[in-house]
Amino acid sequence: MAFVLPKLPFAYDALASKGMSKETLEFHHDKHHQGYVNTLNDLVAAKAELAGKSLEDLIKLSKGKPDMVGVFNNAGQHFNHSFFWETLSPEGGKMPEKLEKKIIADFGSVEKFKEEFTTAAKTQFGSGWAWLVQKPDGKLAIAKTANAANPISENLGTPLLVIDVWEHAYYLDFRNRRPDFITNYLDKLANYEFAASKLA
Ligand code: MN3
């Protein structure tokens, strides 16, 4: 049972007027993400003990194992990208009251949340991801992970939002201006309805 590249939940040109071009989505989804899925399937097919494992199980069982670095990286990247697409929306940037209240309770204000998220995404040195998560104690928190790591591998709780800060995510649209890409994500692209639906 091979892993499959999920379809984007919107048209390739649906975010073009909001700072994410059709070209970025074509390369990012059809080339980068498809590449991770293909490599993961090859690696799983080559190791009998990995047959039939879920994506989450593959991430957990390969973590920290020198002979499974490829499985960890490609399983993590498949999870992270599948989740990232869900957090983008042509209607993005609008925060439902349920989430807004929770953010104000846990961060002090929406501005403070955006500031913390931006700092994490900006200061992730090299490739990686910044997340809004709900910790096991129910509190919201910001986290950053390097390369293919994620809340499953690092036990950070339930992911609500994520931004991909690998250069391939923003270089066509924002060149080297990662901070502008992050601001654009939070204000215009982030699917806060999706994040609210994941709240416990
Ligand atoms: Mn990416």
C-alpha cells in the first residue's frame, strides 16, 4: 500500500493574488512533495519490516536510527507538506472567534502570537518549519523544527498550523526575503478555520 501525493485543497493559481504563485505551487507540490513520496515508497518497499506501517509509525520508528535517516526525512517531509497544504487557503488570514479567544488566553494577544511565530520561523537556521501546536496540557505554543522533524517526532503535541521555511517554499515569490513570506502567510494565507477545527 503505497503512499500517495494528496491533491492540493485549492487550484494551483488560487493563491497567486495572495503571494503564492502558481509556479511555486507547481514546483513545491508536484516536484518537491512528489519526490518525497516517491523516495519514501522506494525505501519502504526495500525493507520488509516497514511494510504496512502508518506514516506516523514510520516517523517514530525511524527517528534517531542511523540506518533509517532516509525513511525519517522522507516520511517527515511527506507529513509536513501534506499538513502545510491544509493550512493554506484562498480565504486565509481570517481568524474565527474560537481560535482568537484561545490565542489571546495563551499568548496575551493575536499580535503577540504573530510575533512569536514570526521569530521562530525567522530564526530557524537553514531549512525547517515553524508550528503552532496545542500541547498535551491544552496550552497553545510555538515551536520550530529542523529539516524534516515535526511535532510527531519531537512530541510537541497536536499541530494546528505550520509554515515551510525551506528556501524552495518562498524563493520564487519572495527571493531571499523570508520575513516577508512569513508575514504574508500569517496575514493572507493561514487557514485559521482549519487550525480552529484541530483544537481539542
Ligand atoms: Mn517544502
